[in-house]
Amino acid sequence: MYIVTQFSMFMVNKPGVLAQVLGEFARAKINIIAITMMDSVEHGVMRVVFAAPQRAKEVLLKLNMPYNETEVLCVTLTNKSGALAAVAEKLAKNHINISYAYCTAGAKGGRTTGVLKVADVKKAMRVLRKESPGLQQDHKRDSKSHPVVRRSRSSRK
């Protein structure tokens, strides 16, 4: 479980816009951890969690694309029915509202990542840690001040 920055990008709803934006992230080699897309007649809103948020911000500025940044809670879940429901029930029991949520198709070890927009992410983390001792924790991403550092293959042995 960890807190990340989610980007909400507002774009015109017409052919090629999504392809152009995603292409820019691909050329910059910025991996997408989770993504969801909402549309209306005039515009679309794409919510994305990136592996490299600072680099993603640079791409968005280059594209001159309007966006917002929001802290969201990422929870690693087993990829089975009821996993997200259990988290939602624990948060509801503690009066923590979920504004919206979406999940990845899969993550490490056959798991999935749930992305939750809640009013108080730190309180939600405390509640879930207290009531779900078995919930997988990713301590490397708990704080923005501790970046994830990748080691070379030779140093991993």
C-alpha cells in the first residue's frame, strides 16, 4: 500500500488525441502503472498513475495539456473476487469515503493494484494497516521523500 500522484488530463474527444498523448509517454519511456478513461461528448478525462511522475509532468508541459495532480492510495490486492470489496468495507466502516476507484489488470505475482481516491489518504492507510495486517505493504513507496531506486541486474544477486 502506498500513496502516489495521479494525473487527470483533460483532452478533446476526437480521433487521434489519445494516441498522440500515449505516444508521447511511450517515446519518453514512461511506464503507466494504472489508467482509466472517462468521456463525454466534448472532452475526455484520462486518469493515470505513472512510474515516473516528474518525467510525465515534463511531457504534459511539452504537450501544453491541462491536467491536475491528486494524491491517491494504491493498494495491492489478490486478483480474486471480493478483494476490492473488503477494502471498501473497511474504509466505509471507518467513515472514509471513496470518491472513485479503478484497478489494474494485473501486477506483481498475479496480484492487482487498486487505485482509490479518498478524502484522507493517510487516515485510510492507517485504517487498512490496522484492520488488514496481511495486506501487502510497499514501504518503498509510502512517502514521496523515498524514491524507488532500481539496482542493476548484477547487484541483485
